[in-house]
Amino acid sequence: MAGEISPLEPGLHLVATPIGNARDITLRALDILAAADVLAAEDTRSLRRLMDIHGIELGGRRILPYHDHNGPAMRPRLMAELAAGRSIAYASEAGTPLVADPGFRLAREAVDAGHTLRAAPGPSAVLAALAVSGLPTDRFLFAGFAPAQGGARRAFLADLRNVPATVVLFESPKRVNRLLGELCESWSGQRQAAICRELTKRFEEVQRGSLAELACALAQRSLKGEVVMVIDRDRGAADTAEAGLAAALRAALADAPLRDAVDRVAAETGLPRRQVYQTALTLQRDMGEDGD
């Protein structure tokens, strides 16, 4: 990497790395990897390969492994480096650190100890999948991996069933067909969804349709590679909730000014005041009344 390397602020720097295409790394991420006093990674081989591709030299530094299995033993060493005033670059195996990644405890301890915590944003399988899913992105919930077994898995899916947002899940390619069947049974086969596989890679594939259609299309396939599932909110529940809000506002507007009615309904429903206010304005416009 040509040119003089600028010093890096002491502290923990979270570096997002490509989820597939090595050219998705940001210029700022490359600067941090070149300048950090200490390098740490969920997968040391992946980070070393990425640095080699982009011509970043180790310069006598080691890449320290930090993952689920060695976290308790490695955190004190990394915290000692921070206490000594050094800069640490922590890179995920792929994507953004702390998203389905073991870096949370390290970041939490760094914050608790008063050290600087910075993030160099970049690739994210969650956001990439949302972008290509064709589903609403105004509100979404990333729920990670479903538990692999029994009651915990059923409870996990039941908790998510009525979330008023687009749901994003990670899943092993070996369990995608099983998950689709479970979702058809416990949610609704009519819910719209997208299966996003190998995002940003050579064999990227996105399949869209209802859960039932996707279950049928993938029934005879054995998938490989990283899989992200994006599922639309329950439109029936959303329509019911909107109708309930409208009814509550109509009743409140019958004997109160707009702002008082909005405050009352927002307090009763727990919904964001802005959402309630916008609905109230629409109702007044439809009824041919002037807002205050």
C-alpha cells in the first residue's frame, strides 16, 4: 500500500469486511488495517488473505485470533493493549463486527473501561439481503439464527410471528427447507419472502415469492453457501392494527382538537406520536376537515 501511513487514534476499531467480493472493502477500512498497532480477527486466515489482496503489509504485526472459543482468554490481552494506549483493529470473518459475531463482549468491556470505540462501516449481509429482497425496508428486525432444536426453535418463531416489521434471518443451507416448512405452518404460507444466497459472490441467487412458493421451489434442491432469509410482515395483522388506530383516532377527534387527540391515542396505544399524528392528518383530510 503506497504512501505514508497516518497514525490511528488509540482505541478499538471495528472493521467491516467483504461478505464475498474482496473489492467491497472500504478505503477507510484499509487505512485502519494498515495503521493499527494490533490486529485481531474472528478468522486470522481470512483477514491475512484480504490484506494480501489489497497490498497491506503486516509490518511485523501478528493477527491475533478472537472468536467464540478463545474470547475469555484473549479479551484480557486485548484490554491490556488498549490500556497501554494502543489502537486495535478487530475484523469480522465477513460483514460487520458485532452482527452475528463474537465481538460484542470485547466492545462492551472496552466501553466499560472508558476506551474509545469506533466503527468503520461497510459490507453487511443483512442490508445487502434487504436491498435485493424487494420487501419493505422502512422497519426491519434482524433475528439471527433460529435455535436448532425443539421447543426453543418453536418459541423463537412464535415470538417473531406478529412482529410489525420485515424479519431477517440467517440459516444454515442444510436447514433452509426445514425452516420454510415450519414458517408455512406457524406463520402463513402466504407471507412474502426472499431467499438470498451467496450475496456478492459469483453464484449469487435471490428467489422471491410466498413462503409456500419458496418451499415448493426449493423442496428438491440441496442449497450450498451462505443464506439470508427475508420475510415480510403479516399484512393481515398490519391492516388490522392500522384499522384499530384509525378507529381510536376518529373517536378521539370527535371531542378533542387534533393535537390533544393525537397525544391521547399515542399514550393509549404506545405507538410513536409521529405515526399517530400522520394518520390523524390523513383522516382529517379524508373527512374534509382542517388540521390545527
